[in-house]
Amino acid sequence: MTTGKKVKDILKSGKFVPAKTRVNLTPGQSLRIVRELQELSQNDLAKLSGLPQSTISGMEAGRINIGVERAKVLARALRVHPAVIGFPGWQVGHASLRS
């Protein structure tokens, strides 16, 4: 039996258990991780986003609230979805949707 077939069988059987969240991140921590993965300094991100470096530092340290509008600006500069920065721990399964 191939690995792909084994995986499909496990998924169909209902024995699959999704991985648990290992780390809960704040928006500031998420911002720093994304920035560092792209090998950007705070000054580089400041130039790309138009936000002051001191503001980026404050957001990463948790002293300044990122907010939705700043998350959009930073996401555009970092080429990621704004939710990656603004809502790093959000899970679709836990959301309550109202019609």
C-alpha cells in the first residue's frame, strides 16, 4: 500500500486528528516572524510600508496596537494576507458564523 493510499484511508476512517496549536502568537510576534523570515530589518519594513521604524518596534513589542488598517499596510508591504498579522491564532473551526 502506498503512502498516499494510507493517508486517504486514515482520512476516510475518521481516525485523523488535526495537529494542535503548539504556540499562540500575538499580532506583534507574528509581524516580527514574517519580517524576519523575509530577512527584512525594521528599517527596511518602515521604508516598504511608510510607517515609522519606532512604530514597527512598538507593535512588535506589544506596546502599540497593530489594528486592522495597519495590518493591511504591513501585509501589503510583506506580501501576506492581513489576517497573518492581525489574527495569527484565528481558526475557522472556532468561528461562529451568523446569517
